[in-house]
Amino acid sequence: MAQDISEIMGKAEVLIEALPYIQRFNRKIIVVKYGGSAMADEKLKMSVIQDVVLLKLTGFKPVIVHGGGKDISKWVKKSGMEPRFVNGLRVTDEATMEIAEMVLGRVNKELVNMVQKLGVLGAGISGKDGGLLHVQKKLSGGEDIGFVGEVDKVNPKILYDLLERDFLPIVCPIGYDDDFNTYNINADDAACAIARALNAEKLAFLTDVEGVYKDPHDPSTLISVLDVEDMHKLLESGMVGGGMLPKLNNCIDAIENGVHKVHILDGRLPHSLLLEIFTSDGVGTMIVKENQEHV
């Protein structure tokens, strides 16, 4: 019985530890970029959705921006084509764009369904809905890679309307240009642009790494907190490369354009989002402005 009481008290302490964070961020907007391995594993997928629903039910205003690159590649191959990439960006011709929009729409509605099974109203939209994401053609090293867009305008009205009416918006990264052509958008870029436009309290990237390392080959060098000045120094050191480089540039862009804090989390760790936001230690890397309190 004593052991049972000890376990119960331990649970109570966890809840009490979360209380100041719940109070602090009540009614604040948090944008969650969801992709990578956490989308491929059904248990991890449910873990992420549970986290976001709990944030919603404890007073946050979450917005999910999701990817789906692995599913797109799978369906491109099933259609008899071979996925092509230039500098990490998918070459997206008209046929590939059609597949991408179909696949992302399917993923979007699957996430809506999962949210609603947990008792929260989800609203799945693309960046075309309500004129949310306007783009220009994005080049890769000067090369035309087709219908890949770079966000140049965000109209967040549809998101504010959904949040005001107590929906949890779930956005797939599809946009349009001046001629209303459809474009695929890198999900990190879309999440960053949306977080800036909403002046979000937090932007959380669920990734396939634990966070930011001083030395990417040494897991013990994980950095818990970075300010923008230190981030610039880290990038200049040449220690950061690959897919983390554009992600960190997105983080800097978000912080310098109105987002209060950015979190880089390991989406492969169950409930990493809750652990980062509701505990004093956290589990990933938090990026802040200079001289900003680390909460």
C-alpha cells in the first residue's frame, strides 16, 4: 500500500510541476510541425496526437502543420515514376504535384479523424483554403524544380476563425501562386511562415534527432537552450549540416519575426512535446531571443 501511495504522490507531483506552464501559456498559440518518423509509426502517431489534444484541453491553442514526404515518395513509385530530389528538395512536375496533393489530403483527414476520436473538433485544411499560403516558385541552386513553392504571404484569418470557434486546425503544406497554380511547400517552411503570421508563443519541430548538438557526432553535446546569437555562431562554425541547416535557419527566422520560442524535439520519443513544454528540464533544444527567460 505504501508503494501505491508513493506512486500516486509521484503522479501528483508531475501534475503540480505542469501547473505553472499551464497557467503561463493558457490561450497562447503553439504551432506544431509534425513529420518524420513520428508519422510512420502508428504508436508514435497516436502519442503525438494525444500530446496536441492534451495541450488543447489544458488551454493552449495548438495548430498542426504536417508533412508526408515518405508517403508521397511511396505513391510516386507506385505510379511508375522515380522520386527525384535536388539539394534535398523534391522535383515536383505536374503529375507528382497531383499525387502530392492527393496524399497530403489523405494524411490530413486521417489526423483529423484521430483528433476527433479523442474528443476534440479538428479542421483539416490546406494552404489554399481561405488564401492561407501564397507562394512564389522556389528554385534550388538556381534550378527549376517544378511546382515547389516558397511562402511569400500568409493570410491567417481562417486559422484565427477556427481557433476562435474552438477547432484544432490541421494544415497540409499546399499553396497557390498569382495564377492559382498549386504548389507543394516544405512543411518546415510552411510551419515557420504560419507561426510568424500568428505571432505564436511557441513553434515546435518534431524531428528525427534529439535536438541541436555542439558536435553532431557526440550525443552528449545536446544543447538544452540556445539564443539567436549563439545559434548564428553555431552555424558559422560549420558543425551543422544536412537537413538540420535549413531547419535552424527557419528557427532563427521565426524568432526574429515574432515567434517567442522555438523547440526542436525528437518525435521518436513518445510524448516528447509534453515533456518539453510541461517540465522544468525538457527533452530537446529550446531556441530563444537574447536575454530572454528560459521558460
